[in-house]
Amino acid sequence: MHPDLLAGVRVLDLTNVLAGPFAGYQLALMGAEVIKVEVPGAGDLARSLGADESLSAAGLGVSFLAQNAGKRSLTLDLKSAAGKEVFERLVREADVLLENFRPGVLERLGFSWPTLRELNPGLVYCAVSGFGQTGPMRGRPAYDQIIQGMSGIMSVTGTAESAPTRTGFPIADTLGGYAAAFAISAALVKRSGTGIGSFLDVSMLETAIAAMGWVVSDFVIGGREPRAMGNENVTSAPSGTFETAAGALNIAANKQEQYVLLCTALGRSDLLEDPRFATRESRKRHRLELKTELERTLRTRSAAEWDELLAGSGVPVAPVLTVEQALSLDQIAERQLLHQVELPGGERSLRVLGSSVQVDGAAVGPGRRPPGLGEHTDEILSELGYSAEEISELHERGAV
């Protein structure tokens, strides 16, 4: 299904690599028309990134394919006079402008926020950057790894011995993309009532810190220094990862009644009578002793067996899976998170992730395949009113 929640919304996506393109992809999945504006001859850096070297060599790297289905691609040289003129026309016809340049780059090209607003008073302009458009760090380059380290995420990830540890996926980029898509959607709601656009300044650093919610609040409100606790949950016990006869099992018995249900299901009523584990706070103080006792029983069966036995007990429990195993779950298959798309040329198809949100009871996937570099340039220029002769001249001048 390709929903119409953002039908009629035109987005100019000038972004590269992950955070910005991910934001644009979320908008495309919800029905927006997303035009990916790329540098002629090069395009998005992600076109050359990913696990499949042949795709990268063809300018369709896996990293690009992951978040650019549903978009059209137009190549444009924003440094040329003719390219700037094309961009002005695009801006006048657009609803959203999304970019993740370093702060000041678009302004130096002649398109500051006041200029953009003059061209299109209803424009929603979203700038995604590592540190934001203001402040002493605004000009510094930033990738996900940099933000994970500076935000404090790495300091609380891993064990006391292994921290600081990077999370296993670019979480700061992904969070930044979600924040941008949410802010854009909110600004479009405001514009629908007022006709006035907005300037949205998304800082990946601030988004990452804000996303740590409880961890940050423990420090700023509770005065507790956050620390790496591996797979243990600082707020409760038993809540973490436990070893079984085969495989790891996550258990989150965060409530007293869940703890009682767990001990009963495991046949360990003795743990209910142990004063070390009688209350929530005492269990947290003696979490390692409790873990040892529980694993003594859990090691008698595999994680899969315990999952089947405990699934209906009322205790939150699940085995720790690989990515391959997670994607093979019947739950994921039934809800159709993965969607089949063809590559340009139609000689190969592959699966991409759709939206994690179902709309009106249906799974949401991209409305079109990922674009080749500049594939829709002439089509979009024609829509802007350029004649065939003018389009040919723009090509000759290297503007597109």
C-alpha cells in the first residue's frame, strides 16, 4: 500500500548518505512526492556504499537503495547560474526543502532562509546537521560515530569493561531522520491553516541526547551518573539477558506480579521467599545473585524452549535473535515490513524496508523503485515548464 497522507506535498530532497535521505524516505512512504536533487556525475555518496560491490559500482549501492525508493532523481549543479535558475523554479513549486549540508552552505550558494522564504512564503525548510545551525560547533563535520560519542550514547553502551561502545547501527543518523520527518509533518499542519512556512533546525547531537530520555533524566533530575550496565536494565531486576542451555533469553519482569509469575513458571517459588529478592529495590541491589539463581534453572532448556513455555505466562520474554532470524519471524512476514522493488533496467529485484507504521490496517511500502542518477531530470524540468530545446541546452551547459 502507498498511502495518501502526504499526497500533493512536493519535497526537494538535497540530502546525502543517511539522516537526511532517511527523513525523505519516511515522507515518500507516507505519500509525498520526493524529488532527490543530486550533483551531476556523482550523486548521493551512498550510491557507492554498501555490501554489494557490483551495485556500488553501478551507482546503486545498498546504502542508497535502503532509503531512496519512492523518489525521483534530478541532477543539478547549484554552483552554475543556469542551475540556480532551475532551483529557483523548483523552490517556487515545492512545499518542503530538506538538506543536510554543513550550516551556511546553501546560504553561500545564494539561498539563505530569507531568500527562500521570499521565493516561496509557504516553504517548509528543514536543515539537518550534526550540531545545529547555531552555536560554537555549528561548522564542524559530523557523522553518526561522532554524534554517538559526543552525545553520551557510547558511554552507557556495553559493559563497565567494554564501554564506550558504539551501537551496532547508525542510531544517531536514524533518529535525526525521524526527528526531521516528524518536524516537517508538524510544520505542514501549521501551514495548512496559516499558509506560512517554517524553518526547522534539526541537530543530530540534540536529537540523540533527547532520545536518551530516562538516562539523561536520571542525571539531571535524580543526580545519578549514568553508566554502562551491559544487558542489565538499571530500573529493574530481573530485567536483562540471561543464558540458557542454548542461546540467550531476554526477560523483563519489571513489575512485582511479573516477578511472581516468572518464579512460579520456572518452579522457583523459593526465590519469592528469599529476603534478598522480596522487593523491587532489594532485587536491584542483589541483581547479580538473582541472575545467578535464575540462570541455574534457565540453563536446563534452550532459549527457544523457554520462549515457548513462558510466552503465555504474562512475563515479557523473548530470545535474542540475529538480524536474519528477526526478518524471518512470522510476525514480520504477516505485517509485510519488507517490500519487493525492481532496480533500474528491470533486470534485478530486491527487498527494501517499508514503514514501521501501518495505515488503515495496511502495510506501507514505496510507491516506486529507487531511481538511477538523474533518471527523472528531463521529466521534472518539463513539468517546470522547460521546453525540449531549453532542456537540451541545460544539459550542454552542464547545469543538469
